[in-house]
Amino acid sequence: MNITVINGTPVKGVTYHMKNMFLEHFDKNVTITEFYPEDMPDLCVGCKNCFMKGEALCPHKDKTMPVWESFLKADLIVFAYPVYALRAPASIKTLLDHLCVHWMVHRPKKEMFSKTVAIITNSVGAPNGAAQKDVKTSFSWMGVSRIYTCGAGMMGDIFWDKITAKSLKMLRKKTKRLYKKVHNIKPLRRMRLKEAVRFMACKMIHKATLKNEDTPSLDNQHYIEHGWIKAKPANSKSWRS
Ligand SMILES: Cc1cc2nc3c(=O)[nH]c(=O)nc-3n(C[C@H](O)[C@H](O)[C@H](O)COP(=O)(O)O)c2cc1C
């Protein structure tokens, strides 16, 4: 089993230890690749090269590509991050921004459709749902249907070196519960309803936009190459399907 982990904080605090508690349950045959905030791309500059010319022309490709390639090889993708301002921290958001090109509205990767994502978060006390949704939304739009979450409200118990036995027990219980959900996952054979409906809508959008294009956009070329929409017949004014 290949696991790719995105750590959303450089601090070896609650998040780091929650993630380790979760990973410790896996046996030694598992290959784990970890990325930290220093491995994340800089802020997206908004050039839109990824959409219009190809992601190889992204100014931050040297940081984005290794993470993306690791995702494509992974059976399980793990995000571990603290809640900042009720949301995911900026290191996570900047990665997500660089992956928009792989949303189903653009150029999704088939490999992603069968994957599983696990999101581990914690906060002082605020609900973790909105922060988890940042990652959930992105991966759902990439066609990932199986996304599990594990969130902990620390109730002020936020310094790892002073953590109480009660909080430790709670974190152990939650991370073990997450492990039980994902430890023997097989690739998902079919997208679930929400993602399948979105994908169908995306196919319709691409089919419609292709009609007005003399040369198919990169996104439409991608859809044609994968057989998700049909190519426009050459010199056909009455092209309909
Ligand atoms: C910049 C910043 C913003 C934060 N925002 C929130 C917040 O909106 N709600 C909350 O409950 N905790 C918030 N926290 C607290 C962290 O989520 C909490 O301390 C968490 O346990 C930190 O994990 P760590 O030990 O891995 O750094 C914030 C902390 C920082 C540093």
C-alpha cells in the first residue's frame, strides 16, 4: 500500500502526533511519502498557464508535480493539518489552488476516481467541518468519492508537551477509528452518485463548448483523448453529437 501524507504545519504539535498515531497502526509493508509546508508551491500567480497551455508551464511546477505524481501513485492520500481561522491553513490552500487544473471541469485524471482520501484535523475548540471541507471539495471535484475525516476539538489542550491523559485517549480513539475505516481499502470501482452526476455535467459542458471551437481547448482535447466526448468531425458545419 502506498500512502502520501500532506502535513499542513511544520510544528511537531498535536497535528503531527495525531498523524503519527494514525500511521503507527499500519504494518511495515506500507510505503509512506510525506510532504511538509516547505515542499508546497508558492502562492498561485494566476497566470492560468495550467488551464490554457499545460501544467508543465506552471511557474511552480517543480514543487507541484512531485506532490501530484505522488498522489497518482498513492492508494491512500492523507491530509493532516490544524484549523486556522476556521479553515485549512494557507500551506494546504496553496496546494489545492495548484490542483484546480485536475478538477473534472478541466482535466481530471482517471486514476483519481478510485482513490481514498483521509483528512485529520484539530482545533482549540471550533468545529473542524469547514476546514475539512476545503480539501473535501477539491478532491470531490477531482473525482474522488471516498473521503473520510477525523477531527478533534482540543478544548484548549493545545500544547503537545502539556497534553492531558484525557486528550491523548481521545486522539488515540479517533485516529484508530479512522485507521479502521481505511486500512484495507481496495480501489473504488465506480464513482459515487455526487461525483458521477458532476462528471456527467462536465461532459455536457465540454461537448457544448467544443461546438464553438475551431481548435479544441486543452480541456476538450483531454476529454476527447479519454473517449469522454466525441471529436468534432473535420469541416463539419452540421456537427451535432
Ligand atoms: C494562526 C492560527 C489560527 C487558528 N485558528 C483557529 C480557529 O479558527 N479555531 C480554533 O478552534 N483554533 C484555531 N487555532 C488553534 C489551532 O487549531 C490549535 O492550536 C491546534 O491544536 C494546532 O495544532 P498544532 O499543535 O499541530 O500546531 C489557530 C491557531 C493558529 C496558530
